[in-house]
Amino acid sequence: MSTMNPSRLGRPVDADRRAARRRQIINGARGVFARKGFHAASTAEISAEAGVSGANLYQYFATKDDLIMSLIEENLAGDLALIESLNDAKSLKQGIMSLGKALFETPPGRQSHALRLEILAESFRQEEVAATLRRAEIRMIDTLGAIIGKAQVSGEVPDEISTLQAAATIIACVDGFMSRIAFTPISAEAQLAGFVMLITAALRLQQS
Amino acid sequence: MSTMNPSRLGRPVDADRRAARRRQIINGARGVFARKGFHAASTAEISAEAGVSGANLYQYFATKDDLIMSLIEENLAGDLALIESLNDAKSLKQGIMSLGKALFETPPGRQSHALRLEILAESFRQEEVAATLRRAEIRMIDTLGAIIGKAQVSGEVPDEISTLQAAATIIACVDGFMSRIAFTPISAEAQLAGFVMLITAALRLQQS
Amino acid sequence: MSTMNPSRLGRPVDADRRAARRRQIINGARGVFARKGFHAASTAEISAEAGVSGANLYQYFATKDDLIMSLIEENLAGDLALIESLNDAKSLKQGIMSLGKALFETPPGRQSHALRLEILAESFRQEEVAATLRRAEIRMIDTLGAIIGKAQVSGEVPDEISTLQAAATIIACVDGFMSRIAFTPISAEAQLAGFVMLITAALRLQQS
Amino acid sequence: MSTMNPSRLGRPVDADRRAARRRQIINGARGVFARKGFHAASTAEISAEAGVSGANLYQYFATKDDLIMSLIEENLAGDLALIESLNDAKSLKQGIMSLGKALFETPPGRQSHALRLEILAESFRQEEVAATLRRAEIRMIDTLGAIIGKAQVSGEVPDEISTLQAAATIIACVDGFMSRIAFTPISAEAQLAGFVMLITAALRLQQS
DNA sequence: TATGAATGAGGCTTCATTCAT
DNA sequence: TATGAATGAAGCCTCATTCAT
């Protein structure tokens, strides 16, 4: 019955254009979601911020929830990339210090922190979000664990600690500090000091 | 306080009734907010869960946001009370261990964790929430700091650490572990072990 | 938990008022549905025609479909009442003649005809509608059959015909003539003549 | 007609292709309209069922309403052809009996019945549809009337009946029985018996 | 011609809140 | 006080249709 002729009929699909639009929408959504949260954000505001018509959004995402899930996965991939970037640091301690510093630089981080927290909160409400986070958490722990393992080989970290347990603990610490950035009465320096102290302990590094 | 002399005061009973109703509504709200989040929860569902008519809610709270703020403050007061309960423990370490154990007992904690996370997330969006949290955070740090100070006097904790900094760090850790309870692939025991390790380090306690 | 006290708290339910509003909305819906059909009619137009806010409609009907089903059942009850009114006629033939005349009086009937047809059409699409119509059809056939039976006793109708079969046939005829009222090139008199002829035959009445 | 000489005419093939596509779309529309009704059917679903892109539809029909009108006319032409097929029957009675039998064979008829009913219902709403149906009704009555006239010549039908009136009555009967096929509690045999009885009476045929 | 992309308008429904009893 | 009734303002999504390729 179908007379579709893939060869030369009609407008060809431009995969790049499509991907770009998708990103454009996700970026608009990121801003609005960070500002309002998933549920208070309206698709109208999102599409406006993305510079797209309200209806067009639905050609790239089946539903608002679909958009949310896509954004969550993209964000988690970014978090993982952040951890992987530790591979490029001179030493594990140097790398984590850099990460910590970036963590407490308010202006750039604020949006992504709000989003990360919103995602964590959503994990208590939608099992699908929890499952996605679980998968991501496993990858993050594994990745960071491997990096710690390399630091063990190079002698930076003592062999007796459990790499996975240390990794999990560090990641929890990061979220812990991040979660209060909007209101903490503690100065950025003091926060960083506390953070470094914890990491040092978790990895049994030598005190600086 | 208000039950001293029913014959003397015009309407102390009514005042009690009012307070009771308020709590009844807040408790209903707690359940719904934990399940759905602040914005996805409807006042209709809240009043239904509280066993109250939808209109009646507005005789105790001016607005949904007012209800949210009241609940937030009540919850933060509860968090503070939790910290104050450390005064009753034999030693600081014992007390924090108990707190940690309670933290990772999933069923009872789940609702309050979801709520705490929702509140933290909201702090990025409403400056009023952030301000409230800041005030609460200060009280918590001060209170925990004083407790740590007492532990220094008793010799449990070395004198050279900064009580406030240690307190702030510990509280951040607690939120960090709590934030992932819904999805963490780590066992409760391993979480507790990581938690204890961090606290021990923050307080420079002797290894158990 | 529920503190509901049915005795004297709050506004009492006024069942009459509620029923009146319901009818008001159904009547508004009747007009719009007759004019546009079930699917082209908007709830906004319905509530406007009923003199009610758009939201208020949903305190009486869970959904547009619910409203449609309610209206269908009310209409079918009216159709049955029409058949029952045959009991008041002097003779069966007189009664059916009156019904037939009313059937072809365009202005008053037009709206109800449109609606009846819309309902019949919907029976092909929603099994629930079909089931409702089936129940109504059975009652109509039984009722009309009983009336025909009485006419047999009084000697107006010969005993040898099947009352149920005759009833079913007559009802089908009515719908047949009704279905073309909007466009038939036949004069009302000629239609009536044809209708009477068929009924006469179905009941084996004496020719007038 | 358009296939006479491919070498002579510039684009007879294209004309054929156009007509074929048109039919293809109309056939897709028939299915969807029968299933959902005119207004609940979306052009997207229609074009999908026709195996055509949604935009392509608009190169063959100016508007959804245009498609509806075209389909209505095509269907009415088919109805007329059905009546004309009576000319091929041995006797009028035989022909009508065959038509009746086909009428009550549920599976094949169901779709076309739903469509016919939808069209009848639409006649109450759009004067244009009513006008189209009126024209078709006149042709049907004339055609069936002429066939009845031939049966009078052959002696099958008595001369004294009005051919046009009889024709109109018969057509109304057909629609009457058809309109309830989706829900009637009457068996196909009983329906057929009732139908035949009415036709026999309308034409004053001899009882079988 | 035929298809993918885009969009304004509108549809159904929910919600926070006010009013009347 | 407490409840049922009412509503304007949104919110998510779909649709018929046009535009670009």
C-alpha cells in the first residue's frame, strides 16, 4: 500500500538540522527548568526560550516528560564527562582540587547545580528517573574508581582503600556541598577547605 | 501552655483547635509534597489527604505558597531538633553513629528525605526559601558546633579543629548521602561505612 | 483521620440545585451537539450556551465523554417515554398517526432528529454507545410490543402477527424516515402517507 | 478515456496517476472516517492510512472539508449504482431480496453503513451536504421509480401504486434498518423478514 | 510532485482561589 | 468555622494547514 519512495521524492531528512534543533530546545529547557523546576516550567516558556513554536517542540519530543528524561540523560552524560576529565590532570589531587574550585564558583555553576538538585529530587518521585540515575551513578563510580586505581598504581593513593567505596563517597560529598550553594552562610574558601579535607581523608592522601 | 485555665480565658480551646487543624493540614501536605513535589501537588489532593475541605485550607494558610513556607519552617525545626538530640548521646561519636544509622533506614526516612531534597531544590528558585534555609543552616551549624565544642572539652575531639567548620562539613555530608538514597547502588552498610569514615575524619576522631 | 461532621458543618448539599444545574448543562449541550455533532462541539461552546463557566462543567461531568453518555441516556429515556405515550391514545392507529405527524413537523423536531442520528452514528464507533443503545432498543421493542399486544386483545390488530417483530420493524421505520428529514425532496404529506402505509402493513391494520 | 493514445497527448499518464492517487487518498479516508467519524478523524491519520505524506493530501484536496465532500459524492454514486444493479435481477422482488440480504451481512457492510450514517448525520449540520444528499436522493428515487415502473409493465407490481412514492419509501426503509445494525438485538434473519415484509407491502407484491 | 518541518489556533482539563451558605 | 459551588487563568497537547526543499 505504501508508495513511499526513499530515493528522490520529497524533502530529504537533514539529520544535522534535526539534531541542532533538538539541542536548541533542550538548551532552552535547561534554562527554564533550572529557574522554575520541572513541574513549574511550562512548555510555552520553554519553547519561547528556545526560539521555537510551542507546537514544534512536539516534533522532537513526544511529551514534556520525554523532554525531561532526555535532558536528564544529557546532563548525566555531562557529569560523567566531568569525572572523566580527571584523567587529564597531573595528579588525582590536582584534578579533584580543580573540580572543587569550579564547584564553588557561583555564577557559572548555579544553573547546573539547580538542575542537578532538581534531578535528584525527581528521583524520589519517578522510578524511571531513579533507574536512570542509578545507571549513571554506577558508571560514575566505576569511572572514578578506575581513576583512583590508577592513582594507586602511581603511588598517590594507598593500596588498602577500596576504590569503589572511595569513589562513591566522594561523589556523595560533591552533591552534599553542591546542594547548599544557594544558601550556605559559609564562604567559598571555607567550603573548599572542608571539601578538600574530606576528599583527602577519603583517599588517605598526605595532608598538604 | 494554653490549657492552664479554661475558665479564665475566652477561647483557649479554639486556639488549640486551630493549632491542631493547622498541623493536620501540614501533615497532609507533607505526604503529598513528598510524593509529588511542591508544584505538582494540588491543594485539592492535600486537603483530601488531610481530611479537610479544599476551602478550609485557606482559613489556615493564606496561599499555597504560605503553606509551603510553613511546612518548610516546621521541617527545618525538626532537623534542628535532630541535631539537638545529640546532646542526649553518651558520646558525640555514638550520637552521630545513631543518626547515621537512622539516615540509611530506607522506609521511615524516605518521605522526609524526599521533602528535604525538595526544599533544597526550591532554595535555588525562591530567594525567600534560600533565606529561610540560610537562617536554619546557621542555627544548625551553631548548635552542632557547640556540641562539638563540648566534645572538645571532654577530650573526645581534638582542640585544634574549627568547631563551626567541622559542623558545616558534617551537615553537608549528611545531605550528600541523603540525596542519593532513592537510587544508590551502594548497600546501606557501605553507605554507613563511608559516612562514618568522613565524620571521623572531619572530627579527627580515633579510628574505631 | 477524617474530621467530616455531616451534621451541621459547612454548606449543606442542595440536591435540587445540583440537579437543575446538571439539566441546564445537558440542555446547553443538546443544542450545541445537535448543531455541530459530538466531536466538533467544544466544551467552551457548550458551557457558554448553558450559561456556565467552562470549569464548572467539570463539577457535574467528569469528562466530555461522560457528558455525551449522560445526554445519550437522557435522550433515549425520552424516546422511550414517547413510545409509552401511545398508551394514552384512543387506538393504536390513532397514536401512531399522531406520532408520525409530530415526526414530520420540521421545526420542533429538527434538533432532536439531528441528535438521534448523531447517536446512531456514534453507535458504530464506541462499543459503549452501542451497548447503551442496545439496552434502550430492547426496552423500546418490549414496550411497543406490549402496546401492540393490548391492541390485539382489543381486536385492533390481528392475533397472528409477532408483536416484537412488528415493534422492531416500526421503530426501524421511524428512524428511516427521520434520517432524511434534512434533505428529502418529498413533501411532509407524502412522507406521512408512506409512513402510515408501512405501519398499516406491519400491523396488518385495515386500510383507512 | 485517458488511455487512448499515450503518444499523442502530453501527459495522460500523469492524469491517470493523479486520479489514482486521489482514489488512494479517498480510500484511506473512507476507513478512518468510518472508524472515527468526520470530525474526530485527523488528516494525519488519513494520510498515514493512505500511505501518503500529510502535506501531499493538499495537492489533491483543497481542504479537509473538500475531501469529505468528495468522499460523500463518491459514496452516493456508489449507492446509486447499487440501485441500478437492480436492473440486472430476474425480477424486482429477487433483486430487492438480494440487496436486503447483503444489507444484513455484518462484516462487509459495517464500514459502509457507518459512513452512510455519518453522512446522513452531517446533512443536519452542513447545508451543502444536505443539498448534495438531496440531489442524490432525487436520482435514487427516480432510478428506483423507473425500475418499479418496468416491474409494473411486466405485471410484477400493480399499476395503481405511485412509483416515486414507493421508491422513496423503500429507500427510507433501507436506511432505517441500516441505522441500527451496530446495536440491534434482532437477529439478521428476523431483520430480513421485517424488511421483506415492508417492501412487499410498499410494492403490494403477492405474499411469498 | 512529494515530503519533512513549522506553526497559530484551539481543545480538554486542572488548578488555586473566592464566594455563598 | 467549615463546606459546596464557582471560575479565570493556565497547561499540555493536537490539528489543519502552509512553507521549504
